Amino acid sequence: MSWFEALVLGIVQGLTEFLPVSSSAHLRIVGALAGWSDPGAAFTAIIQIGTELAVLVYFARDIARIVTAWVASLVQRDRRGDPDARMGWLIIVGSVPIVVLGLLLQSTIETTFRDLRIVATALIVFSVVLLVADRVGRKQRTLEELTVGHGVAFGLAQALALVPGVSRSGGTITAGLLLGYTREAAARYSFLLAVPAVLGSGAYQAYDALHGDTAGAPVAWGPTALATVVSFGVGLAVIAWLLRYLQRGSFVPFVVYRVVLGVLVLGLVGGGVLAAAV
């Protein structure tokens, strides 16, 4: 991987991680359109650390408060009803599905799921699900009303993002809308829920890459580090913009974009312009 490729893919990752359009799909598609070799699941997971660091910075006060309250609740019974401690437990509960499925399906994630036909189909199908959720969701609940059952539902939706094209934020936000949460509340919990899963996945893939135990080409550490840093800066700006946008805007523009991109990719694969398989 060249430094230029890393720069471009870092920008793509930062732009698309928090929008409901699937960053992993875009990394796969952009590389294919540019004629570059597939960056691989390991590269994708590692540079996502940059965007999750952006979440840590943007929500630093919230996260510090949640972690402090959660740790205190382990030893102080009177702190177990604290809303921040409760949010800490809900993030843990919501992270279980993607951890379990990520480990069970690791080989498939690195190979089969990266087929462009699967990616494009996921973009189209889940755009329809997002549109329906945005139209029928009551958009009344706040995060203070989050229950354990809802936390698990968010977690299962996040696990769907193991398939490039679904979108981690898109899946969890869709679940939140269907459960009646406001757009902003669903997005905020989506960002917080992704932190342990993405940081854990990135660290796991980095460890495997250091030992040469990954599918596809070896990780180029210099360019990968650059892409991670770039994704952090771009991602930080996107978080701030998206939370402001969701106070008034809808998901329709993202739905239209996903459908157009999915149809375009299917057409290019069908016409033999792009190879479907990795």
C-alpha cells in the first residue's frame, strides 16, 4: 500500500464511519474503483481505531463520567442506580453480540463478506430498512429510558455491521429509531457502543497482523498509521456535524446515496468492470 492510498482511505474512513453509509464498504469499493488491491479486513479494523479515538475525544467528559460511575458501582451499592453507572453496564451488555459473532465469523469476515456483490446488496437492503425506521419510529425516547433489552437490541444491530455495507452506525441507529428513540439519542448511543467493540477489534487485528496471522496482504504499518491519524481528524469533524444535522435533518439523503452506490457497484460487477471477489 502506498502513502497516497493510505491518505485517501484514511479520509474515506473518517468521512464514512459515523454516517449511516458503511465505512468498511467504502474502503472496499474505493480501493476497487481506484484499481488498488483490497486493503483487507485487518487494515480496516486497525484504522477504525482512529475514528474511535475521535469518539473518545468528542465525548471525553461523558465517557469519563460513565467509567467513573461504573467503577464506583462495583464497590458501592448506592451507586448502582446512578444513570451513568447504568449506561456503563448497558454499553457492556450491548457489546457482547459483536464480540461473540466477530470471533466466530472472523474468517468469513475477512474473505466471503468482502465480496462486492454482498457489499452492494447490503447497502441497498439496509437503506430500505433505515428509511422505514426513520418514517415509522416515534422518535420520543431519550437515553435515560434505555433498558437492558433495548441495549441488547442495539448490540445485535451493531453486530450486523460485520457485513460491509450494513454500517455500524446505520444498524444501531435503525434499531434505535424502531425502538422509538430520537435520532440524536440513537446516534449518541451508537457512538458510545462502538468504542469497546472497535477498539477491541482493532487491537485484536493489530496483534494478529504483527504475528502475520491475517488473511490477505500483510499490513503496511507506516501507511496504516497515517490512515489512522487522518481518520481521527476527519472523524472528529464528522461527529460534530452529524449530531447537529440530526437535530433537524432526516436520513433520506443517506438512503438515496446508499441505493445509488449499491446499484452502481452491482452494475460495474455485472459488466465485468470490477471483480466481485477479493
